[in-house]
Amino acid sequence: MPDYTFKKVERLKSLKVIGALFKDGQSFGVYPLRLFWSAHPPLVDGGGAPVQFTVSVPKKNYKSAVARNHIKRKVREAWRLNTHRLYGRLKGSPQQYACMVLYTGKEDLPSEQIHKAMQTMIHLFYKKNIAAAANQRPNETTPSGN
């Protein structure tokens, strides 16, 4: 049975790592979410979590802290319910990923729409990173036939 918890060690709190996400990380979007991520060797404070995660809702779009916190709760809930799909594929990975989800929607969308966007985003993240890296490894080791 999948573990549907969002543990403390999975929370991304390091300002240094968050800054590096925007400076050196990669990103893509699935409306109403945008994922910023970077891979790095496991951190000491990572606690063995394959992914450290945080969420941000811009104050520019949502002036009320109550509205921002409500959206953050919905995005964290969507992450919590869908990460078991990603964690199952990341078992034994030598890398740790730092992920930040930015809510880009101009309106507060229903939870179902956020869950669907999160599922699509996790699937694309896996395809772009983990599956692509696994496919590149054998090609790098095969000798060229020139």
C-alpha cells in the first residue's frame, strides 16, 4: 500500500537550494502549475527523501494570505496523493531532486483540476528526467561504429 504522507524530511526549506532552482534548475508548466526542479547528490538534511518539495503562490495574484494558504493546501494535498507514483520509480536513484511548484492560475481552481494537473506534471517530470537518463546510459557505453 502506498504511503500517502508528506513527511518533514520531504519539505524543501533551504533558501540556498530554492535560489539554485531558479538560477540553474529546469522548469515546465501544466496549467495551473509550473514545476521548477534540479537534481543534486543527496543532502545531509534530506533524510533520505528522494524528492524535497515546496509550493509557492504569488502575492501579486492573490493579495489575501487566506487565499494563498488555501491554494497552497490544495497543491500540497495533490502532491501528497500523487508522489507514490514518482517515489516507486525513484527507488535506488543516486540523486535527490529539489522541486518547487508555482501556482500560476489567476483564479482559485477546484481541487480536481489541480489533482489532474499534478498527475500530468509528475508523469512528465518522470519522462523528462528519470526515463530519459535511463535511456541515455546504455547509449553512452556502446562503442560507435564509425
